[in-house]
Amino acid sequence: MEPNRTNKELLGKGIQRMAIALIFMFIGPVIIHSAFKNQEHPLYIPILIVGLSGAAFAIFMAFKGIRTIMDALFGKKNKG
């Protein structure tokens, strides 16, 4: 039986997803902070929604990236 090897393509994809998550981890809170500083502005709600969406996307991409990296390192689990 051959030992599991790291899937380098899948690992690269996971690292790329983590990099995207890292970028949005900074962009989301900056936009949210900007929205809260300008609450009297008419575009307050749309900017806040964009910031919250960016923060949620960062969390989603981080989970997806970690899962992809784990699949690359340890292989996919067979169901059944």
C-alpha cells in the first residue's frame, strides 16, 4: 500500500483561497468602520451591507481554504 502524497495542485488552490480570505479580512472591517463613521450619509446602509458581505465572504473563504488544504494534505475521506 502506497502512502498518501500531498496533492500540490489542491494545496495551491487552498493557499490561494486563504490569501483571498486574508485580503477580505482587512477590506471588510475597513469598509464597516467607514460606514459607521459616516452614519448621516445617505449611502450608509448600502456601504454597511457591502462591508458585512465582505466580512462574511472572508469567513466563508477561510473555511473553504482550510478544508481544501486539509484535503490536499490528508486526502478526501471516502463516504461509505
